[in-house]
Amino acid sequence: MSTRKNMRVWRHVVEALRRWTRASAKREASLPRRPCEPVGVDADGNNVYSREDRLAILEYGLAQRLAAERRLAGTDNREAG
């Protein structure tokens, strides 16, 4: 992957993290969303998603990871205190 393409991907990652760390992120996350539908299948048999759906999947994964890290940090703080 080229450096320019990597920068584009990381920019979306940072934007997604900013969105999920806002105070209103939980409220926005509870809004109903349409499920991600594959638009086709590649030569290896993997589902292919639209750009918008790929970003939504990435945001969801980042949100799950961030929530897990916060839960872990919360349990560590309770045990220490």
C-alpha cells in the first residue's frame, strides 16, 4: 500500500476515534443504522463492501476496541483504589 493511501486510511481512523470519543457518541451510536451489505465478491471469495460501509465497519470495530479498553482501565482503577 502506498504512503498516500496509508495516510488516507489513518485520517479516517483518527476521525472515527474523534467521533466516538465525543460526549454525544453514545447517543449517536444508539441510532438505528442500516446493515452493511456486500456489493460483490472478489476473486478470493471475500465479500466486497462499498467505501461507506467499509468506513462504518472500521468505526464500529474502533468503537468496540475503545469501549473494551475503557472497561479494562475502569476495572484497573477500581482494583487500585
